[in-house]
Amino acid sequence: MKRILLLLLFVFASLLPATAQDSVKISRIDISVGIGWSPGFTGSLFGPDAYTNMYYTAGYAVQNRYNYSATFTSNVPHLDFFADYRISRYFSLGVAASYEDENITQYWGYGASNPNCFDFVSRKNVSGRILKHIKPQMANVFDTYIGLRVGASYWTDISTLAPGVNPQTSLITSFLTPTTQLTTSVQFLFGISTGSTEPLSFHLEAAIGSPYFLEAGFNFRFGKKLIIPVSNKK
């Protein structure tokens, strides 16, 4: 009976996937698309690429908040595109592009209740990024990483004054001044991706900085394989 049990244990163990000696193969090219949430786009985060640093600076309109307010309505949410290349077990280099726009209504007057102008503001961002994969030996289950994204954003503001507003006397003629701006963007991010060995997977990122705070989407992997052993538990 003891021999039968030992034989069954041996057969069962032989059917289990090996871990100490195994390796995983990951495609080096990773193309991602996603949608995000960008509070910096409405000025609630600090940084050179946030609305807070681009308010109309005719002084009085912004300083006297009782007589000024603005509402924001998103048209196209934050859209992202990434193309990353796995240069080694621990690092990836990539490029990123994003776009979003909003309608902004600015109010000026007693109690900030009178529309003064309507703005269509868009932001296009192009950046480079570097990712550090924290536990590459776990890539067959999930991939966690941290990263730095640095780039530039191009802002445009198409402004239309409300009926009856005199452009010669109005303190507010556009939300952004000047109406086209080129700003720098810096972002520190943390991300997790499921099934890094699969051609199609899902990712989620949280970040500080511009151009997004939260982002989620899909990954498409292809190209030459990078072999990563899973026995290293560092």
C-alpha cells in the first residue's frame, strides 16, 4: 500500500507544472490602447501641464472668484496609445501619445451666473517613457512595473464670446492665454498587466503628473521572444 501511495504521489507530482526550472517567453513588442481619467486636465493637479497654471491672467477675473467660475464638459475622454519594446528582462523603452478635449463655459458677473464665453480646449501629448519591471519571473501570471514618462503637450483653445459680450471691455476673451501653448509633461506611474506571455492582455496604470491619473486598456504583444527564467525569486 505504501508503494502504491508513493507511486501515485510521483505521478501527481510529474503532472504539476515545474517552477524551479521553467522559463517564460515574452514578445518584445507591446502595443497598448486605453482610456484614462485626467483630473489635471481640469486644473485639480499641480504641474506645468495643468489648467491651474494657464488661467487667463487679466488678474481681476481670476482673483475675484465670487464673480468668476467655469464649468467643464468632456467631449472626448483621455485616449492613450503606447508602443513599448522590452530591451531586457527588467526594462522597456517606449513612446506614448494621448488626446482629449473639453467644452468650457466661463461665467462672469454678479454671482458668476452670466456666461461670458465658450471654449473648446484640446490637448495632444507625445512622450517617451521607460518602464522598470519589478518581478519579471512572475510574467506568466502578471507583470508589475513602475515608469517615468516625459514629453510635451500642445494645447489649443477655440473661444467664442457669448451673445452681447463686448470683446473690447470683457476681462475674459479665452480660457487659455495665449490660445495655443506648448508645455512640458512629467509623469511617474505604476502599472500591472495580466498574462504577459499572452498575445492579448489587460493593463491598469495609476500615476502622478500629466497626462493622466488612472488609465486602463488592452495590450497586443508580438515580435521576437525574450526568454525569462522563473526560478529567480529576487
